[in-house]
Amino acid sequence: MSAAAPEPVPTAPTSRDSASQEAADDDARAPIRMLADRLLARPAGEAGERKNRAGILIPATANVERRLVWATIVAVGPTVRAISEGDRVLYAPDTGYDVEIRGDDYIILREREIHAVASERIEDRTGLYL
């Protein structure tokens, strides 16, 4: 009669690298909650070449400092008043902080950095809804 092999006992990580890897794995699975007036937005895929209304191709390297870009709001902080998850917003590309979460690129913005909101909802709120 053969005895069953004993189950391995989980041990604490022995190296700093494996401990930081486990912490990174835990962070990757943790839900994201925004604080204060912060917004987590997924930038629209407008980067690269584009055409203007006349059909002229504008290269990605063209200087477009003053051009606002679109993003979709993924998460909102508790003190955000005029923006909800799922809204499309216009913001300046030089504002906010770029962050990568689970392999996807996002940007963290403050509510005051948003210039306009395109929303399907209709409410009695002030503000610009495109």
C-alpha cells in the first residue's frame, strides 16, 4: 500500500524579486477606485495620421499643440459632479498622467481639466454637452 505524497506547504517568498512580483500580481487584480475629483479615462485611438475636412492627410508628426482629444471615462472619483462613467470628454493631451493598467493605456485627469462632455443623458445640469 503506497502512502499519498504530502501536500507542499506554502512558504514565504525568499527573495525580494519574488515578493515584488507577488505584490504586482495582486495589484493587477485589484479593482481601481478613483479618489477626490480624479477621472480615469481611456484615450480614443486618434493618434497617428488623420484627414481634415478637405481630405488632406495630416501626418502624426504635425504640430498640433492646441488640439483637444477625446477620451471615454472609465471611473470617476466621489467628488466629481458633472461627469459620469461612459461619458466622452475633450481634454488637452498635455494634461493628466498616463498610466498602464492590465496592458491597456489610460490617463488620469482632474475634473477641471475637462473642456467638454459628450453625453447621451439629458438632465437639468449646467455645463456643455455636445
